[in-house]
Amino acid sequence: NEAFKSSQSNCIIVEEFINGTEYTAEVFADRGVISVLAITQKKKVAGTNDTVALELASPMISIKKLQTIKSAVKKAYQSLNLQDGPGHIELIITDQQEIFFVEAAGRGGGFMVFDKLVPAISGVNIALATALNACGKQVGELMSETISPRNSAVLRFIPSKPGKVVGIDGFDNIRKIDNVEAESFVQLGDLMSSAVHDGDRMGYIFSQAKTPKDALELANKAEQLITFTVT
């Protein structure tokens, strides 16, 4: 009743909270043929009610579980009748191994997922594929259908914290580490707030390796070098 009182349209949306591990999948459709290019595990910033993304990383799970996710994602987009172009879908797998889809879109993932994470993991130039597909060209030869990706990657964000940025250190040292890149989104003197949405980020770290474990270790090594001083 309280929800209806606040609704100007006299309609409400009822959602269910699902406990489990969150994953994302990046796909590409070429005339109805769905290719799953990347699967990542998603972590959230503590204290944000599981709403602000902290990290997307190649998951340390079995090939069988990867295949299960891939199959479910393909069926989901086939049901949605995605015919052409990129897609980004988020899902939760419960402890009972039930799969719940949170949302799906007929677009690439944002914030460096489309242009950086997908090519690194799959080896597919998804920007080129999107352009060719939009021009009516078939791009099947560009797609990778291996469930075991040729590379693993971690895309980690550094969430903002309230105050004024008075120090930024460590990024020069990260440039000396192979297969890692990082950048600050803020400058000295910027005023920051607590992280309440995905735009509240001070910087990012991106690492690539052959295995999820090695990519995670590279990201952790880089993060230890970075210091943001906020007062």
C-alpha cells in the first residue's frame, strides 16, 4: 500500500533479492548466432548495498561451470531474439547452483568492458565486429567460441572516499609492470564523496595473464603501489 501511495502511475515493481555470486557475460550476435566472448565474476564495494561495482575478473571456476553459464546466457539471448550486435548480461548463481538473470541489454558493457576487457579475454576485436555488423557484413570469422578463454583479465576500480585529494602516488611504478595498466580519474584538489554509484571512482587497474590467478596477483601487486591521500 505504501508503495502504491508513492507511485504517480499507480503501478509498482516488485523485485526479489537473490543471494549468490554475481557474474557478467559479454556476447555478440551475428544474424542470430550468439557467441559468448567473456564471462567475469563481479564484486561490489563494501557498504553500498551491493550496488557499486568494484571489480570484474575472470572467475576461478571449473570449465563445467563456465559451460553452464555460457549455455544459459545463449538461451537467454535467443529468447530475447538478439539478432545482431553486442550484448551485456548480468546474472546471479545461488549456492544451490540456480541461475537468476538480473538484467540483459543489447549493447556492450560500459566503463572499459566493451573496448578493453572483452578483447583482452577473447582476442576478438569487438569494436570492429560491431562496425562491420552494422554495415551488414558477416563477422563470424572474428568470433571466438572457446569456453576456455585465451587470456584472463581483471578490471578493478578504486572507489572514491569523501574529502579533498591532496596526494596521488604509485602510477609511474605500475607502468614498469608488464601486462598491467592503471590510471587516475581524479586530480589534486578534486573534492570527492563516498561511493554511491558506479561513477564514484578515483582510478582503475587493468591486468592480463594466462590464468585468472595470475591476473588477480598482478592486479593486487599494482594496487599495493597506489596511494590516494584524501583529507
